[in-house]
Amino acid sequence: SYGIGSGVQSHPIDTRAVFTMYAITNPASREKLMQAINEEVQKLIDEGVMEDELSMAKEGFLQTQIKARADDSGLVSVLANN
């Protein structure tokens, strides 16, 4: 794979959330990639998110928010959007 990522988008009021995954790969590796993605999604469904992974994600999110509020252009963007 040349690149892979995922993300979650949610709203503070709406109960709906969006989970996205993407991967960039050589077309010849497509079947292997699809198998790996399906295995990871099934693992997420069966086992959920591990507590340590959730803690690290929360900490990363918090640090991103702190950094954004320390940056004038990021703070202006937040104020303008709200």
C-alpha cells in the first residue's frame, strides 16, 4: 500500500457518525488489500476498540485541539465557524 488512513466524523447533537477508510495501492494488490480491510472491519465489529487505542486517540484529539487554539489562524477559523 502506498498510503492508508481512516477517520470518524460526528456531530455534537446529531446521533449519526461517519467512519471512512481509504487506501492507495497497486491494482495488482487490490484483492489482498480488500481482504485486509475486511478483516480489520470485522475485527472492529467483533472486538470493538481497545481501551488503550481509545485513550491514545482521545489524547491525540485533545492535543490537536490545544494546538489549534494556540494558533491565531486556527482560532479565527473556529470563531468564524461558530
